[in-house]
Amino acid sequence: MGKPTTTEKQAPAERKQKFETSSHIEVKRLYTPQEVTGLDWERVLGYPGEFPYTRGVYPTMYRGRLWTMRQYAGYGTAAESNRRFRYLLEQGQTGLSVAFDLPTQIGYDSDHPQARGEVGRVGVAIDSLEDMERLFDGIPLDQVSTSMTINATAAILLALYVAAGKRQGVEPRKLSGTIQNDILKEYIARGTYIYPPRAALRLVTDIIAYSSQELPGWNSISISGYHIREAGSNAVQEVAFTLANALTYVQAAVDRGLRIDEFAPRLSFFFNAHSNFFEEVAKFRAARRLWARLIEERYRPKDKRSTLLRFHAQTAGSTLTAQQPDVNLVRTSLEALAAVLGGCQSLHCNAKDEALGLPAEDAALLALRTQQVIAHESGVADTVDPLGGSYFVESLTEEIELRAREYLERIEGMGGMLTAVEKGYVQREIQQAAFEHQEAVESGDRVVVGVNRYPVEEETSVPALQLNPQSEQEQVERLGRVRQRRDARKVQAALAQIEEAARGSDNLLPLLLEAVEACATVGEISDALRRVFGEYKETVVV
């Protein structure tokens, strides 16, 4: 930068000896053209809608269409969640995002002993086709895009959604939305797995193959860095581990006999919008560019859509605090803004009370209004990639991509992501990053307003959402009536077919669809697969 000026010599001492992002990327005092002198601007930046998509996946981005405002919701019974869905749609939400309760996520029916006390707690309880119909009652599935956060039982829930659409008279080809279906990150970060990884990967590829033929408007997988970040990773690790998982799914599909252009255009991603504003903007841009390059280098697709990284973002739940919960409004606003400036295709903004429990209706509405203010009042949606060309942002984007590539090369040297997960490498890396973050908070090096700095003696009370205490019993009784009404022999025959097919290599989706249409339950189908695949026992990582 040359010799310091007189002003610089007289400048007071800086607040800290070293400034850095969450990924330990040093932040310089000043960024100038010197930091980006060596960059080939045409190659690394380019134009929106053109390879490598650093500036966005579409030429006009939000000037043509705003991102989908997809508030995550679901609790209690299907009828209760349906009311919340319809309320949010009436308030201007433009897509649905379904949260399922823990028993549904891990393949237990609501009357299973392991489900007791968890039914409808962290999401909606779905046991059978009747529940899925009730969940979307009055919501035409050919007119709304639905995202479902479900992994171990993703194939079953997708079959239920297709069957519910058919009951509405909606052809599967007219359905649009996304199913998360990202099982690898469950072993890494979240824990809602059922089967061993290699058997679970078979179900993932079944969904990808089935969707490529039967559900052209459906995103067959949403490869999720969100939960990796919530488990404690930093921004670079979030990009690297998410893309490593994605490459594993792509290769599994190719090995299955699918051509890259048959399924890659319908892949989608799900990232965390965390608190370090500029690092997050750069993270999204780096992920988009790196993915485009990886797919181009390895698979040479003919359809340029195969190289697009389209992503949903959600503000960071791990940054929310129970202390001074109103401050969470500021946090989520900045995080949502970072996602928009980073070029997301859809967005969920957390409610201020989510560190305390499920969001109350007024808090959920305020979270939606946050997105709407950003979209319609801030002006940031009026031009594409407004931070493009910033010396700081471009330098960060380049550094995140380089560091993420280093991780990918390390993982490939181990034999790929499945092996890296089985050895516990990825889990250890995340644990170390989480430890470093907590250490910095406890030492005060990382400030959390209202927690380790600026506390108040009297906390603001926030009314929490009160769940109906009778919901669980009502759900169990409804499930009992479903079992009484259905044709038991037809159900048993369908389950036997699933079990037999699971021992072979045929795609299970058509059989799952037959089973759910016969009113087989999520738990019964999961048990049929358990009998073939077994259950995964977590390896303790030290």
C-alpha cells in the first residue's frame, strides 16, 4: 500500500490486534484495487446469468422476480399447521415450507412408545395420507410451491405429497417444490437418520431418478449447509462440506445410469445466513461459482442449467438469543439482507422468539414483514449483485472459494465424503470450529449483544406459543381410526412388496406411492425398510 500518510501515523490504536471473519480469514484495515489486481474479471466475475454465475444465476435476478418468501412452519396436528399456512399465505407469503415433528422425521408413528411426548412438538405430525390431505386442505397444490424439510423418511413423505396432489386432482407433473432429501448431513450434523449411510444413499438416488422422470417441476434434493453451520462449522466449512455432499449425490446418480443433464438442473441447495455480513455475501457468491466450476470440470454438461447453484437461505437460528429477544429482529434483518445481496432464490427469516420456542403468530408475521420490507422498501432488489466489484467482497469471495477447494481435495484424498464421514473427519472439523467459537464468546473476543456484553437486569418477557395439550392424544386417536377403516390385507401386501424390492435394486418410489395410497403409515413403511437395511448406530467421534 506504500508509505503511511501523516494521518495514518497519527491514527489511534485499533480496537483489536487482529480482525478476522468466522472462518479466520484476516480482515485488512483497507481494501484497494491491489487486493484484486490478479483477478481475471471476465473469468471470476462475468455477468449475471452467465458462467460461473458469481453475480447470480439469472440475468435480471430480482428485477424480474423477487425471491420466494418461504416461511418455515408446522406444529401440532395437520389441521393446526394448515391454519398457520393459510394465514401466512393470506399475509403475502409466496411459498410453503413444512416442518415435521421428530417422530415423522425418524420413521415412528404417533402411537409408537418412542414418540410419546414428541408428537407435534417441533413440527407437524404426519402419519398417513389423511394427515397429508388435511395439511394442505384448501391449498391447491398446482398453485403453490412447497418445501419439505425431511430426510430419512423423505421418500415416504414425497409419496404422500404426490398422493395428496392426486386426491386434489393435480397431476404429479404439475407439482412444484423441494424435498430436502440430504441424508449425509444428518450423520454429520443433525442426527435424524434411520438407516446406515450406504442404504440411505440408495433412497436418495431413488428419489432423484424418480423425480427426473415423473416430477419435472420438483427439486429432488436440497443439499443443506444450514444444519452443518448450526452444528458449529464456519463459513468455509459450510461451503466445502455442502458441496462435498452434493458431489457424492451427483456421482451416485451418474453411477445409477442417469445423465448429468437429466437431473442436475433440479438440484437445489440450502444455506445458512449467518451474522458476519460481508463474509456471508461472499460465501454465497463463492459457493455458486465453485459449484459451476466443479460440475463443468467433472461432467461437461450440455445443458448450462446443470451448473447452476440455486439456493434457499434461512437466517441463523444459532445466533438468536433468549436474552433481549427483541434484538433478534436486528440480527435476522441483517442476515436476511446478506442472503438477498448474495442472490438467494428463496428465504426464510426466523422469528424473534425462536430461541424460546415455536414462533407465535405475531412473531412469524413480523419475520415475513422483514422480508417484505427488504424486497419493497430497501432498493437492494433493483439492481443485480450491488456489492459486485467491491474490493473487500471480491477478495473474500476468492479466499472462501480457495479454502473450500482445499477441503474438497482433502476429502477426495480420503476416498470421498462417505469415507470422510465414516472416519469422523468432518464431524471433528465441525466440533473444533464450534469449540473455537464458544471459546471466543466466553473470553469476550466475540461479542454477543445482551449475552457477554450489554446485559440488562430485567429481561423483556415474550409470550410463547402454547401447544394444545390434547393434540398428541387426538393425533393418536385419528391414527387408530385410519387403521380401522383401511383394507389391512392391501396394506400388508404393499409392505411386503416394499420389503422385497428393498433387497434388490428397483426404484422404491412407485411401491411407496402404492403403499401410502393404501393408507400404510410412515412408521409401518419405515419398519419394512428397517427389516432390510437395519439401523445406523452413531460412531462416537473424539
